[in-house]
Amino acid sequence: MSFTRRDILALASSAAILRSQTAPAPPVSIARCASYNEDFVPILGRMFDEIGGLQKLVANKTVTIKLNLTGSPGLRFQGKPLGATHYSHPKTIGAMIHLMGRAGAKRIRLVESAWASAGPLEEYMLDSGWNVRTLQNAAPKVEFENTNALGQGKKYVRFKVPGKAYIFPAYELNHSYADTDVFVSMAKLKDHATCGITLAMKNCFGNTPASIYGDDAGVDEPNESPTKGRVDTCHMGKRQPAKAALPEIDPASSREPGYRMPRITAELVAARPIDISFIDGVETLAGGEGPWIRNLRYVRPGVLILGTNGVSTDAVGTSVMGYDPRAQRGTAPFEKCDNTLLLAEALGVGSGDLKRIEVRGVPIDQARFPFREA
């Protein structure tokens, strides 16, 4: 009997639901990093050693790295470089690519659903001020894919949500999320106006292609030239995705973004589990996820967080931000939304209980940077 990658993912996700409540949570590493002028290669290398080593994770494997390039490259906060506020920073990406290439990864693909565009991801990066050639040369085989549409693939791949789904029973995603052995989410340590926080798991909200889930997606077929975001379909449920995808389970359910977005995020990470979670908190924003949010503040927590499970890594990141990762709706930072961590935990993604998570490197108490007090 032969199995496809999709079969294996489905089996792994189902097994995760059964064992998530009893199995020990994987370790999470925290490191200090004062600025982007530091050498990230030895810092990240040490962090990978602290969680069990990189070579066994990526050697002879295809690695897909989901970046966080949220919002248009033209929107900047106080004129600062995008990577110093709300984008992934090119130096952390370059170091990650280099280390994975050195550890034996056979192919590394950078992906993102670029805002309001289905064009080449390399061009989007250039518009963001990145040196694409430097990234290409950081490892033997580096590729790029804009997952906002079909891209280089011939068809979309359906990822089923294991267990009892909340909003959608499955998601149609770009082939890059299936044609890989290791999936990496590289996020920023940020507050989020709708979801409370946006870390490694919320970064995967951007896995969804706007061609299917966007406001100008086709009705019957995907729109392979999307120019809008996902507010109507995902945030507010004003329309269904293109019929190439499965419709919502219950169109009569709450249309409130604070209800929908945390659940969609939890479903996405259950359907396409994260194998490596990285959170950049060297420099970032407090008060929201990008320059379109009012009352933002530029902050310098000076921390990096790394783990192999989305829930556990995000739980540590949430605590570093000064929040309780098990907080219920109505409590900071989830005053107006449900807690994505708890929703993902219920789907078997992992544990957000800090008592079950071994933190290595810098202890949480020493790394803590309360975002509400910054």
C-alpha cells in the first residue's frame, strides 16, 4: 500500500489529537539578541542544539519556510525598515537558510501569500528592500513561491482539518505546503488587533490563497490574479470561498472576526502542522500587527524563540510578551477574541500548558518583555 504526503499528514494529525493531552510537550529555546547587527548563525545554531539538533530535522529533506510579509511593502511604521517592525527580517531568514543548507537540506523554498499580488515572490521581496540574491546564495538550492495563487503548481491541494472542525472542514492550499518534508513558520513577536497575538500559528493564516479565499476570488473557479485580502471570506464570513474549496460547515455561525479568525488559524495549523516554529522578537511592534493599526509602538524585546510545535512555541512567546497563554476570552490579550492557543490545543495540535513545556536557554522570567507596559 502506498501513501501520499497528504495521507501521511492526515494520519499524523489524527494521531496528534490522541496523544496531545498526555505526551510531553517538546522543548522550546529562548535566546537573547540585542540587535540585527549580531551574527544570527551561531545564535540560531545553538538554539537548534538546545531543542535536539537541526540535522535530524532537515537532512536530505525539502524544507518550506513560510515568511511573515503582512501588508503592502509601501506601508512602513515611522519610516523604519519593514524587518524591524512587522515583517520577517532578511538577516534571520538568511541565517536560517544557511544553517539548513549546512545541515543537509536538499531544497529550501521560501513562501508567502504576497499582499494583493500573484506575481513572483522575488519581486515582492525586492520591493520590500530585500537582497534576493544574497538569500539565493545562502544554501545550494533555494526557491521562491508566491502562494497567493496557483503559482508553479498544476493544482491546489486539499488539506483536511482533523477532528471536529470549527469553520471549514478543509482548505485548498498552494502545492508548496504539501510538496515538502519540513514546514517552517518564521514569525514576528507581535500583538494583533483581532486575534490578540500573532506568532508562529497566526502566521499560517497567510497560507490561504487569495485566489480562493480573497475578497475578489472567483465564485466557481479561483481568480489567479487576486488583488484583495481575505476580509469578506475569512474575517467576516460575508461570502464563501470559490467553489474549488469546500464551503463553511455552518453559514449561520458567528460572523464576528474575533470568533472566526482564531478558529480558522487553529484549523490551518491542525491541517498543515508546523514542524519548526521561529519567533523574532529582536525588534517589533506592540499594539497591533502592522502600520494600519492605530496606537502602535516600536519596541525592542531583544529575544528569539524556537521550537518544533506551534502551540508550545506560541505559548512561550505569549508568556514572554507578559500574557497568560491560557487566558480566556475577555482577558488580555484576548479581550475581544477567543484564544487561538486553546482552540488549536483542542484540535490536537499541541500543548500550551507551560508546566509541560521545558524552556531551554534563557528562562521566560529573564526574557519577559510585557507588551502592555512597553
